[in-house]
Amino acid sequence: PQRYNPAEIEPKWQARWDADATLYAAEAHDSGKPKYYCLEMLPYPSGALHIGHVRNYAIGDALARHMWMRGYNVLHPMGWDAFGLPAENAALKNGVPPREWTFANIAAMKKQFQRLGMGFDWTTEVTTCLPEYYRWNQWFFLKMFEKGLAYRKKSKVNWCPECCTVLANEQVIGGRCWRHEDTVVELRDLTQWFLRITKYADELLEGLDKLEGWPEKVRTMQRNWIGRSEGALIDFAVDQGIGGREEGVEGKITVFTTRVDTIFGATSVQLAPEHAVSKAFALEDDKLRVQIEQLLAEQQKARESDALGAIEKHGVNTGRFAVNPFNGERVPIWVANYILADYGTGAIMSVPAHDERDFEFARKYGLEVRRVIAPADASVDATKEKQEQNTGILRSAQDDGAEDVVGELPYLAEDEAVLIDSGKWTGLGCVEAQEKMAAFAKVKGFGTPTVTYRLKDWGVSRQRYWGTPIPMVYCDRCSPEEPLPVAESELPIFLPEQIDITQTNGSPLGRVAEFVNAKCPKCGGAARRETDTMDTFVDSSWYFYRYTDAKNSKAPFDSDKANYWFPIDQYIGGVEHAILHLIYSRFWTKVMRDLGLVKNDEPAQRLFTQGMVIKDGAKMSKSKGNVVSPDDMIARYGADATRMYALFAAPPDRDLEWQEEGVAGISRFLSKVYRLTTKYSGAARAAAGGSRGGESSAKEQALLRRLHQTIAKITQDFDGRWHFNTSISSIMILVNEITANEAAMDAGEISPAAVAEVFRGLILLLAPFAPFFAAEMWEEIGGEGVVFRTVWPEVNEELARDEEIEIPVQVNGKLVTVVKVAAGSDEATVKAEALADPKVIARIEGKTVVKVIVVPGKLVNLVVK
Ligand code: ANZ
Ligand code: ZN
Ligand code: ZN
């Protein structure tokens, strides 16, 4: 065949590879080889791979192949995140059972992976919806229940009154049900299962500092998500007034503040609409109740559309008062829509002079703004104007002519400010005051220092069908209050396959009598099974451990195997998983460590998040009609060109704008390599392994130099720099140089041994990026064995060294010496070389160099006096 034809080459190799299950299989954990665990996030079996997947897996596959060539025992597995809602949606829409739909999709996507030439170890394939996998979810759940890490509590969930079921957040669209466009979703209190991730909050936070191989942006996102705040809880007594104690009002409101040092500036207490005290007040006062309901509705609306940060602040004065324990002052109690019930205590002390949100609120409702901190030294006053400009608040205050706040410093940096007008605390620095005042509150019994986290325990209950059944039962007879764990020996609790999910009323599993009816593990009587299933993020929290021992039926995996492979050396996936999946799986690892199953504290040593693939400047979506199908690309240009383009078109961490001409360009490039390789394969075969004897021509040296420089560059890229786009362009430069030397090769000016070395190197360099192509070309030049199990080419440093050129150096126009510099050196290097030359130093001693003229690549002239 004279022309490059991927439609012929690729299926041929694919058939060979598919037939050999050991080709990409990892060796045993006791093989004695150094290991490399290369992992890309597993896909959801939606039915087809999209082009973003191609990019993700092309990166991982190139890395895995490279590490094989470097002699590592590589684990490069793949699986399916197979539980979840889309399967249920499809079932409702097309009447196909979720299981059937899921497995049909898996089969189709596996074909696509194979057609793309991805080198996955299918012997360890993991499919999370199979009982042999999900039984271990249940097993972990039981272990966590035993350790108090799984528990039930009431919490708020999205509820569609029409569906009579809980909706996942993704099923709430603009505050309405995804299946009932006219039905507003309610928040309901339901008893749900939780996993106590907050127990590990500090460790999850501190561990981030050590994850140096993770992108800083991901670590920052996790830090913010965990959201650790040091502060204090302070009790404000509710002033019961003349009427005495009100029913339901506990007598105090506990606020959470990070700035107890500002408490003398507190001019109101503000409650979340759902705070118990707000509710108690509402009970007594219909007008107030309606207003509070309105505030709650506003908050929920903002919460649903993720606009809480920008909510237009509203509040209502309850007419009651609370007492500031530090100064005995009565301050009004308000209910406000921007105070969240589920952060801190759901109540705050409002300090308008020093908190932006409080300031905004106070200005709106005419609450007092009282300044209680000031610059530590007068010199800070000089910077006041600048601070005012930065805050914007002061200007708006001045514009409105609100004299009272002119001159306030709402954001005074804590470490350069002191307390004023704060009783006996006046004069203390803010940071010191925070500590002392919290300690004082503790001694006096009206408060305590505390740490609050934004991180909440992980609600794992789903009232859905297609997920892991939670292995708990309820027995009214012997344990009416507490759910009971099923015995380990009962696992798995099978998800029933015959089920009608077209009825939308309530939890689907609740309608399957054979499922619900269980035997009580304690008294043996009739009991009810839990009908909630687990969040699918449970499945993905530990799947990568299962790959190390996917067939184990006695345990989730063997610890020795996991300890050999873990931590994952390189994890690759989308940045959209920066929080949920990547925090849950870190949590799961710590739980498994504490159960004695693994030794590592973290699942992945290095994490890489690739950029998105976009088209016409926008994210691909069906509605925009700009979706690029991998199948189309493969049909037109082949899998190699498609994959290689996905790596070439942008640095892997940046967004990539998909341009079909670019894929065509890569295809033309491969055609060129094909033509050259087939032309010179005879020579290459004949000279393979032979040594280049004697003097080599300048052209041969230049070509070999280019080869070895390319090897050096690409090796570095794989070692962590990951500039695969420029790796590929450096191969293109090498190929251009080969083309430019065709005549020299034909004339024997470049020896056959050098030709063989160049082509062998070229094909090995291409192997991680274009595996089908490389396999074909390797065969063509008579290479032995499997190309990507061939040792990665070694850089010959001597050959790689840049050519040196000689540059004459003159002093006042007279030749003094000649210096050697690397070809292409810049002016500064050449100048430095010249000035460092002993002959030049001797000549200019005692004189002044007034000018240095450098003619790049030609000459240096020093003018001295
Ligand atoms: C008084 C104060 C004065 C505050 C000041 C800040 C600055 P982070 O750091 O995010 O934890 N807060 C507490 N609970 C709240 C809730 N449920 N909803 C809305 N806001 C709440 O923020 C802690 C600060 O956020 C707390 O400290 C409280 O306002 C507010 F100059 O108390 B602060
Ligand atoms: Zn509905
Ligand atoms: Zn019982």
C-alpha cells in the first residue's frame, strides 16, 4: 500500500489487540517491577463518547503507553459509573428497563474505546451497577454505620408535590419540577441517611497542603468548600418583655461570629427565617408570619438559582429585643433573608460598621452604624483615602449625605487595628481581642470559642430506583426507634430487576413487596427494608481500589494489592469534579485507612484536570447544534489523527477549540510520515542495529541532533511538563528535517545506519500519540515485538548538543580571539562569552569598554578607551 489509509490499518490492529487480553494487562503486584497507576475518570454510560472524553482518554493513554515504554508495570484500567438518573429517565421515555439501557450503552461505548485504540486493561473492568460491585458499597455502609459514620437525621430536600417524591438538585429546573413544568418544588424536611464526612474536615483540609501534585485551583476550591472558620458562639438573651416567657423561645439566641472583637458595634441580632426563634415569633403574630414566609421564599428562590451571594437583602423587625452579654445593651431582633439556617447557628450579630453585608442592610433599614475599631497608629490614617476608594461603601454613603458613616473604615485589616469604645477591651488589637473575648465568654458561661465548617455531612439517601439499596431494615417490634443493619452475610441486598418505574408516586423500591418485606436481623420477625438507594457518588468514591482486585468475591479488594498500586500516580479528569467526587473519594480513602484496609492517606498523588473542548467558541451542546462526534472524526480521518489532534490543538490544561481542518492537517502529517517510512523502510531494515562507523557528514549530524533533541523534549514533557501540543509539533519539525534530507539520504550522504536510527526513533516517539499508526510503521521497518512495549529511546546527550559556531572577537576593530558559542545563541550570551575570554580580558585591562557591538552569528567588536 502506497498511501496512508487509516480505515485499513486501524481495524487490522484493533482486531489483533482486542484478541489479546494480556496486551494491556498489568502485571501482578508482586512482579517486582516499579508500578505506575495511570487513571482517567470513568465515564457515565450515557450511550456514546463525546469528543471531550476523547481528549481526556487520549492524554491518559499516551501517558500509560509512555510509562510502559519506560519499563513500568502500568495499571491503566477502565470502568463504568453505571448507576444514576439518566437510566431511569430513559426507561420512562422509551420503556427500556434501566439495566438493559445501561448495558447496551456500555457495549456501545466499549466498542468506541476499542476503535479509538485506547490501551485499557479490560481484565479489571468495573461496572458499578453490578451486584458484585455494589455489594461492597453496602459492606462499607455497614462498616460506617458500625463506626457511627453513617447516621440518619432530618434534612431539607427538594420535593415535587406532583411526583410525590424527592428530586435531586439536577431535577430542579428554575425552581420547578423537571417533569412538571408548572409545579414549584418545595423544600421538605425528610429523614435521610448521612455520612459523617465532617469528622474528617480538618484532615481533608490539612491534607490539601501536601497534595503538591494537584492543581492549585482544585485545592483552593476544596479549601473553600470545606470553609473552616474560627470564631465564637455568643449567647444573646431574648428579652422576654412584660409578657414573660414566650412559648417555644428558648430564652437565648446563640450567634456565630468570626469577629467577636466587634461586638460593641453590634446594633441588631439577625435570624434566619427558619431559625427556631423566628418560627416561635411567627406563631404568635400572623402578620410577622407572612413576612417571614416571604423572606424564606426569597431565600429559597435565590438558593435554587445559586444566587444567594447576590440576594437583594430584605428583613423584618420582629419588635423584640436581645441582650448583648458584653455590655448589657438591648438590640432589636430582625429576621433577614440573607441569613442561612444551615450555616453557623442561623443567627448573627449585625455589625454594620465593619461588615459589608451588615452595612448594606443597616443603610437600607436605618439601623445604627457604630464604629468600634480604628487604625492602630495614626499613620494608617494616611491610607484611609485609598481604603475608602477601594470599599466603595464610603462614597455611596457620602453621596447619600449620610453623615454618620462618613469616615468609617468598614474593612479595616484586623492585624493593624485596635478596639475603640469597647469597654475594658478598648485598646486591644483585634486578633488579641478575639481570643480574649471568646475566652471571657466561656468563663462567664455565655459563649465559647468555636470552629465552623461550610462542609456539611454528606446526604446519601436517594428516593430513586437505579442505585445501591441501603442495607438497613426497620422492625416495629424490637427496634421501633432505630434502624437495624442487615447481617454482612446477607449481602448483597439485590436491587430488584422487575420493577415498574413508570409510576411516579413515592419511592420506587417501596412498591416492590418482595423487596420491602424482610426478616428482622434481631428478632426474626417481619421487618421493612430501607427503600432509599445510595447517591451514585458513593460508587465513584472507591472504584479505583476495586481495579486492583476486580474479581474478589470475599472483600472489596485485597489490601496487599491496593497497597502496591496506591496512591494513584496520575489521575486525569475534568475540573467539574474538583469538589464532589474528589472530596468524597478523599474522605472514603481516609475511612478505609482507619478500617485498616489501605495505608495511604490520599487516593491520588497527582491530579490533572484537562480543559474543555469547545466548538465555534462555545461549549458543545445539542441545543447549540455544535456537537462534534468522535465517530464522524474517526470515519473521516482515523482514530490516530483524531486523538493526536486532541493533544496537538492546545496545551492539555487549556480549552481546545475543535477545528476539523486541524484534524485533516494531522492526517496529512501522518500521510507524510507514512510515505517517508515506506520509502526508507528497506534501508532501515537492512541497517537496523548496525552502528554508524567513521566520520559522519554534517547533514547526518544535524539530523541526528534533531532526533535526539526531540527525544529529550518529549521525555521531559512526559516527566511532568505535559506540553503535549509542543511534543507533537517537535515531531513535526523532525519530520520536516527528514524531508529536507531526502536527497542526502538517497545519495548515501546520510548513512543507512543513521536513517534506521532516525526512523526507529521517530516511530517510537509517535507510539504514545498514534498507536495504530506506530504499530503499522514499526512492522514496516521490521521492528521487533510490540511497539509500545519497546524501550523508550534514550537521549544521546552528545548528539543532542547544539552545534557550536566560532565567532571572531575584535577590540577596536582588531581581531583578538575567536569564541565558541552554541548556534543560535542570543546577543547577551555571545557578549558574555566574549567578555569572559582570557585574551579579551588581558587586552581590555585598565580600559573602559564604551560599546559592545554584536552582529549575531558573525562578530563581536568591543570599543574601548
Ligand atoms: C459579626 C461580624 C462582624 C462578622 C464583622 C463578620 C465581620 P465566614 O468567615 O464565612 O464563616 N454569619 C454567621 N452565620 C451566618 C449565617 N448563617 N448566614 C449569614 N451570615 C452568617 O463568616 C462568618 C461571619 O458571617 C460571621 O461573623 C457572621 O458575621 C456571618 F466585622 O459576625 B460576623
Ligand atoms: Zn414532578
Ligand atoms: Zn425485630
